[in-house]
Amino acid sequence: MGTTRARWSRLAAYPARGVVLAFAFVVVLGTALLMLPAATEPGRDTGVLTALFTSTGAVSGGLPLVGTGSHWSAFGEGVVLALIQIGGFGIMTLASLLALLVSGRLRLRTQLATQAERSLSVGGIRRVVLGVAGITLAVELATAAVLTVRFHIGHGLTAGNAVYHGIFYGISAFSNAGFGLRDDNLVGYAHDPWIVLPIAAACVLGALGFPVLFELLRSRPGARGGTRHRWSLHTRLTLLTSAVLLTVGTVMTCALEWSNPRTLGSLEWGDKLLDGFFTAASARTAGFNTVDTGAMEPATLLGICVLMFIGGGSAGTAGGIKVTTFAVLGAAILAEIRGRTDADIMGRRLSAATLRQALTVALLGVGLVMAGTLVLLAVTKERADVVLAVLFEAVSAFGTVGLSTGITGNLPAAGQLTVIVMMFVGRVGPITLASALALRQRDRRYTLPEERPIIG
């Protein structure tokens, strides 16, 4: 009994460990369910690695290994969809919601774990959990409703099948998972804005992050309170940086792929703009594609790598280092160039702790991507002319995007395990995983003499 209490005490002291363990448990459970014979279509075989890869990809919103609609049965698709929803909603957030529904209260350990998962304050966890549930349900149902009507009227699906497709894509889009029911993802719908735009909107909303969505709802006209609400620095940074990245990504994709006959070149100009915009929106962790990613120009793939690495907003369904991290690093660089001792952005000074955190997240991300790329190159023995495809795969796994140039299924077992690790770490976050692995926190009780090495 004493040992059990000690373990719970350590978990409460380091709630980030609870997040990592919870994600690991769900991945293992999903793997076991997907290995059941009932989870696959007749004549299909699912090994441990395929089930583990799919489970990790669904929970993290990362890469799929096999065609969801062609490999998995209805039961298997249901498991994948449940994993996508759990991963997008947040495992500890879901646990908190269930605790509220059953007992009406939250234990401190649950609150701390939810705080670590969502990067939110403990004080308003109850309100936050209910808000997350409300927003998730509203966006997914609205997206599913539009898609259901379109699938039924515009693509000839039966009413029941249209509802199923609408719900699946609605959940997958808001969770930024990128899993689809067609082997070509969304290529078959590249000409249909009634399919492409609702999915893109759900992806963008999920990528903004729940803190931003909460603040936007509070500041909307007619919101309770009746007072004008000034957006916080986090919300302004997220919205501005996301808009800039979306615009730059759209222009880049259209400019580089406009004449490529294997991607946008064969489309009408309206469809080119539509699919260029969708590619930019999806590249920032959603993982859907309306054109063949493997047929894109090398320059486009490299640009998408940058978008995938940056990702979306904090405390949402997106991956990557996050747009606020990117903006803070940009502010620090600009301050150094201008010779200023303090970095500021949008009329606010950034603390030294914020700058250190941003630098740590970015460098851990770079290190993981480079290590993953090296391992993938070593185990696949790929030639130099496909290094970009391997790098693309590594960034996509870290950013939990789900885009691929088509090499995922051809990776050897060691390569697939490498991608699995990168998707898992990319989902729980480098900082969360690092803090979860730390044995104890130590405060240094002395200060070392200062000395400046030569930089540059």
C-alpha cells in the first residue's frame, strides 16, 4: 500500500509523466484492438507492427501505414476513429470529462495531469474541460453535417454511408489526423469546394488551439458579460502568425506547382487556388492531401517541411513546435539584430524564461528530426536523390502531420519503429517528454562566475 501511494505521489509531483503514460496506454490498447481478426477486412493480415503504427498514428494524428477504408473492417475503422477522437480531444482531458460526468468532481492529480496536457492553469480546469468538449462537439458536428449533405447529394452515397463519411471526416479534420476512408485520401474530391473547404476550416480551427478559441468566443458580439475583450498576446500571436503562414504557404504552393502537370498543372485556375490553399492549411499538421504529394517539386516539399515543423497553435490538436514558439524566436532574433537587451513583440516584453522555453522546444525538435532522418537513411539505405523524401517523412512524423511522399509502406521494420517513436514524441511534445523523464527537479543554490564565449 505504501509503495502504491508513493508512486501516486511521484505522479502527482510530475504530472507530465502521467500524460506520457496515458498516451502510451491508449496506444497499446489500440494496438491490441486492431490486432483482433474482427478489425481487418477478409483476406487482410495485420501484424503487431502495422497495428502499433496505425494506433500511434491515429492517437497522435500522424502517418497512416495502410489504407483505412480498404484494410480495416467497420470495427477496425471504429477503433481508428475512436483513437483519433481521443488523441485530438486529449487523453487526460477526456478522463477529466468522464470524472465530471460520473462524480461531478475532479481530483487534484487529474487536474494537474490535464494542466500538463493542455498547458492551462489548474484553477479553471472544470470550466476548461467542459469548454473543450463543447467546442469539439460543435465543430465536428457542424463539419459532419455539411459533409454528409454533400456526400449524399453530390457524390451519390446512401444516407447512412454519407452520415458515416461525414462523421469520420469531421472528427479526423478537427483532430488534425488526416486519416481518410479512401486510399487516395482526398484526391478524388480535389474539384469539390463543398468537401475541401469544410475540412480545411475544421483543420484550421483545431490548429488554433483551445485557449484561442475560448478567447474568440468570449470576445464575440453578444457574449455574456457585454464588455469588449482585449485579446491576449498569445491569441494575437497565434492568429497573426497562422494567417501569415497560411498565406505564404498558399502562394508558395501555387507558384511552385502551378505548371506541374502531376499536381496543380492539370486543374482549372479556380481548382488550383482551392487546392493550393488546402495544401497550405493541411501542411500545418492536418495531413490531408488533394494532390499527389510525392509528385510535388522538391522546392515545394522543402517548403512544406518548414510548415510542418512549425505546426499550429498551442494546446490544440496540432503538432510541430507551435506558431508562438516560432514567433518568439523571430522576436528574439530581431532584438539581437537591433542590439536590444530585451525582446519584445506587439508591445509586450518577453521574459527570459519564455525565450529559453522557445529555444529548447525548437532545438529539441530540430534534434529529433535530424536524428530520425539519419536513422531512416541508415536503415533504408536510400540514395542521395531521395534524401528529401526521407526528411519529409521525418518532419511529417514529428509534426504529427500525416503527409507522405509515398515511402511509408516501403520502410523496413526498423524504419517504421523510428517513425512510431517520432510520432509519439511529436504528439506528447519534446518538453513534456523531457520533463517526464527527469528524475527530480533541482534548484541550484549558487551562481557560477559569468563568462562569454565567442558567438558566430
